Amino acid sequence: MARLELKGVRKSFGGTPVIHDIDLAIDEGSFTVFVGPSGCGKSTLLRMIAGLEEVSAGEIHIDGARCDHLLPSARGMAMVFQSYALYPHMSIYENLRFGLVCQKTPKAEIKPRIERAADILQIAHLLDRKPAQLSGGQSQRVAIGRAIVKEPKAFLFDEPLSNLDAELRVKMRGEIVALHRRLGSTMIYVTHDQVEAMTMADTIVVLRNGRIEQSGTPAELYARPKNQFVAGFLGSPQ
Ligand code: ADP
Ligand code: MG
């Protein structure tokens, strides 16, 4: 579990600012959703937290220690992508094992961790298959499993359900929330889907044009949206 802090975080691409001066504290064990329209900077912000993108200015702290200069592997976070990003030539077992070998997990721990994650996600029967032999929902479970086995301080999800059909999306939402309750880990979840944000989050951060428009619990944002944009976006009347 980790507490995260962003202080004056900015990002520009080729001189064009896309993230402006973000200050944000994310509580240990919280389920925080970054929500906002396409292009508002959700992925960029998440990728800076993960270390996949450098900050242009500002600081990121994990549990009080500055981490924005650290490589992704040294930050203790695991990211789950919309595209699953499984290795096609490896079996599911090998996909789950790969990150553990990279982070030099003691050999005796590897199999039990994979078995535990496979049990949690109900993918134990798929371990010998290759990614091409899985459905979209099964692939996304494996992608989440690959994060779980690392026992990260925080999970970072970037629109993980966008490629799934509507019915499966609703089911997986429930499973991810259940996983959060079970593990108690800090989770940051990016989506452009208002329903996902309202039903999954304990804290919602509404982003617009690279700035935080408002943050709070779903109930607070619904009852007291700061402006028309938040009200319109989260679907409450004003
Ligand atoms: P979101 O995830 O909310 O849809 P992004 O973080 O992907 O938004 O993008 C925010 C803005 O930054 C967009 O205008 C996008 O075009 C731009 N952007 C993102 N990544 C890059 C990049 N590698 N190079 C140039 N511009 C980028
Ligand atoms: Mg995105």
C-alpha cells in the first residue's frame, strides 16, 4: 500500500503543455479514479506516476519519498493497459512469471504467487495456453494477474475495460472493486466512462484540459458539482 503525492506536476510535449501544475494527494488504500474526456491528460498523468513518462516539472512522492527520478521498476507500481500487452509467444504462466523474474523475486516465491493470482482471477485452467487462445475478458484477467503477482504498492489501470463488450465490462468492474477490497492496495483507475467512475471510485478526480476540475467522493461530486462541466460530465442535474 502506498500514499502518493503529486506536487506542481507539469508535462509538455514539444513545447505544448498538456498537464498544468497538478497538486494531488492519493490516500493509502484508496480507489481513486481519474475521469475526463478523451485528450484531457489522464494517460499522461498516470504514465508519469508509473515512470513511463518524465515529468516536465514538479515532484512525485511515494510514502513521503521522492520518486520522479526513479525508473518504473524501482517505483513498486504495476500498470494494467487497455491493450492487455501480453507477450504472444509466451504461455499465460510465462506471461505471469516474466515480471517476477525481471524484478528478481526469489525462485521459491514465484510459483505460489502465480497460483494465488490465478486462483483470485479464476484463470488457473488457462495457464498452459497462449494469449491468442484467450477471449478478451480472459486476456484482461491475465493482464491484471500480471500486476497482482508483483505485489505492487499501487496498481495503475489505464482504461482496462474499454475493449470489452458492455456485459463483460459491468462484470469486470465488480471484480476489480472486489479485488481492491481483498488486497487493500492503493489503486488509480483511469477512465472516460462516467458510470465506471461513479460506481467504482471512493475518490474521483475530474480532469479537464490537463487540470483538476474537481475532486471528491462520487456522492460529493454528484450533490455539489463545482460547475456545469462537472455536473454535465457526471450526469447530475444543476
Ligand atoms: P487521455 O488519456 O485523457 O485521452 P492523453 O494523456 O493521452 O489523454 O493525452 C493528453 C494530450 O497530450 C493530448 O492532446 C495528446 O494528443 C497529447 N499527447 C499524449 N502523448 C503524447 C506524445 N507522446 N507526444 C505528443 N503529444 C502527446
Ligand atoms: Mg488515455
